[in-house]
Amino acid sequence: MDNMQLRSEQVVLYSMLMNPSTIHDIMSKVSCDMFITPINKVIFEAAYELYLSQEPINAVSLSQAIMKKNTMHKREAVLEITAITSYKPTGINELDSSVYFLIGENVRHEHIDLAKKVEVMANKDAYDPQEVINALQSHISDNKFKSLLRRKEMDNEFLLQELDKKMIEASTKDGVSGIETGYKRFDVLTSGMQPTNFIIIAARPAMGKTQYALGMMKHASIRNNYKGLFISCEMDEVQVMKRIISVDSGVPGYHIKRGRLETRDIMRYEKSKRRIINSNLKIVAGSFTITDILSLVYKLKYSQGLDYVVIDYIQKVSSPGAQNRTNEVGDVSRKLKDMANELKIPVVALAQLSRAVEHRTDKKPMLSDLRESGDIEQDADIVMFLYRNGYYMTPEEKENNSSADDGYAIIAKHRDGELEDIQLTFDSNIPAWKNPYDRDDEDDYVQTAMKPNNNFDIF
């Protein structure tokens, strides 16, 4: 028996018995399987049962609880309680060190068990590398002690200093302390995308979710050099690039698709290419499980740095082992929020709305329209719906209606601020979402021949 292990167990039990103010903190961090000494394990198990029953924990109540149990070592455990109360008093620093030691030892044994499990997988005749990767990533994302090992004790003075920093930063950037999205009213209301924020942008298919998200990335990564990752579950990388260069340059997407750029288009297109090449924007595409996404994001964050993530879209991400579709989406949502919390970055996830909105006279989306999971609403810090008038109009109606390009970003949930229907415009030629009255920022082209350049090589 390791002397440090025994001493740490004794310190925890002593503090619990002799200093009741430490009980809640101990019970939130320490578990029965951290105790190796059989007698100490019996004592802690009995104390934990008293704690769950909201009964007082002291030498008498603990001894009585142990004697009622049908377990080995119960008489020795009662005698040990008396011995524990006679230990030399310990300071709060020793308690913290002891708790941390028990957590660390428990994680070490988990790693040993994990290594054995991986060795068995790797030695199979039908070796499946994905099985090993999934096991490792599940351990990383689900480990119950991970947050305890990384958590720092922050006193009020430290927290107030951090708040002051945010206030100073916001005061020098028109109230925006987070990552600006370029959608001006959204940035004012939210102070930009904040660390740990889980942001849902939801709409019906073809309403413009992807274009809205790429507009955010244009401003954050292409124009302001934040390190952003776009994960596409629908399109391949070249399709995403076509869309974002269209949003950034203002060149209509159908011109790029057909390879028929006018002179003004070519200049904008080439300038946008240079900006994107020099930017911190990264695009990946494919079919992803939540484990794949966690592996990718954690790796990028710790190897290259990462400021924010956009996922298009959440219902396309699978979670193997889920009991049903609702639980699957809920599991993905929870793990994305946990990832945002741990990595201290904003995570933006696009989401589909159900068809219920189509059957209402008022087609403005509501929180109940979020498709397949109420967990998305619960986990999100911000839920925003996109809506544009022209979506439900016929081509003839659009042609004769000046409001056809009007749209809204509807903030339906905001954990730390106001709700509002933000007015925007939707340029269907690009297509792209814009602030009302925004002018194109690429006016330095020479408009000469309007004849299409049929020989322009796009990629």
C-alpha cells in the first residue's frame, strides 16, 4: 500500500468527519472507487449513502450506518472511525492535495486499463483502427475527472480582474469583446461570439443557413484573421470554397459555377483568392460522427490553435450507440456544448427546422420547431432563426414585391442578453446575407467590357 494513497484517504475521511463545511466539496470530487484500503472504502461508502439521504455525517451516525451494512470489515471500520478522529488536524491545503492525488491515481489506473483494452484491439486479426480511435476519443470526451484535473480555483478578486479585462476590451471595440461576425446588430446584442458559447443557427432548408455562417467566417477569418474551422457534412470542400469566395468577393455564385466571369468579377475573384490564401480559414468536409469532430477540433486547438468552429449541420452528425434519433441529436448537442466549455471557444452549429412551420399561417420560426431534439434548445446559449420574406413567394410575387429581399435573424434564446428580430437583407444573386444599407466593399474595379470571359479557368 502506497503511503501517499493511505495518507490521502485518511485526510479526506478526517476532514469529512471533523470539518462538515468540506463535505459538499469532497462529495462532488471524490468517489468510492478512489479508495483502495478496504476499511477506508467501507467508511466512505457509508458516508456517501448518508450524504445522499441528507443525513448528518459524524462519528456516531457513520458507525451506526456501517453496522447496519452486510459487508466485510465493518467492525474494523467502526474502530477506524475512532482512530481517524484522533489524527493530527490537517489544513485545507493538505485536503486539496489529497483530493487531487486520489483523482490522479484513479485516472492513472483508468489509463492502465485503457492501454490494455487498446492492446487487445490492436492485436486482433481483424484490426480496425477506427475502433481504437473511437475508444481513445470516448475516454477523452467522457472522462468524468477531466474537468476536475484542469479546474483552477478562482477567487473573487481573480474573477473581477477577468471581468475588468472584458469591459476594457469591449469599451475599445464598440462594446464587442468577442469575435465579431460582421452582422452589426447581432454583434451589439451579443458582444460578438464569446468563449464557451454554443450558438445554434436554425432555418428551413435553402433559407440560407450556410450562407449566413460563411458570412460570419468571411468577417472573422478572412478579414480579421481569427482561426476558424468550417466542418461541412453536406458539401465537399470545393463546393464550400465556391460559396465562401462568392460571399467574400460579391461575385455571383452562378457565375463562378459556370466559369463565366465578367471583367469586374475577375478582379474581385482574384483579390478574394489572395485574401483566403492568407487567412486562417480551414475547411473540412465529409461524413462525421461526434467522435470524429471532437478528435479533429481537439487536435487543431492544441496543435495549431483554434478560435471558433462552425458545423454544418448538427442533425447530420451521428453518435453511434444512441438508442434513438432524438437521443442521438441530444448526445451530439451536449458534447458540442461540453467542447465549447472545455476549449473556451465559440461553437456554432447549424440546424434544420421541422416542417411544422410550413403548416402555420405565420411562418416565423419558434423554439418548438427545432427538429428532433429539445436538447438543442436546452444546451444552446444562443438560438437564432433565419427567415426571409421571399422564401415563400413565387417568382412572380418576388418580382413585384420590394420586400422580397428582406430577412430576419430572430434571436429566440439568449442566455446572457436580449431577444430581438434583427433586420437583414438577402442578396439572392450572390447569395449572401447583409446588414441593411451595407455597400459593397469592393468598389475599386474597372467596369469595361461586359462580355463574359468563357475561357476563365476557375480552379
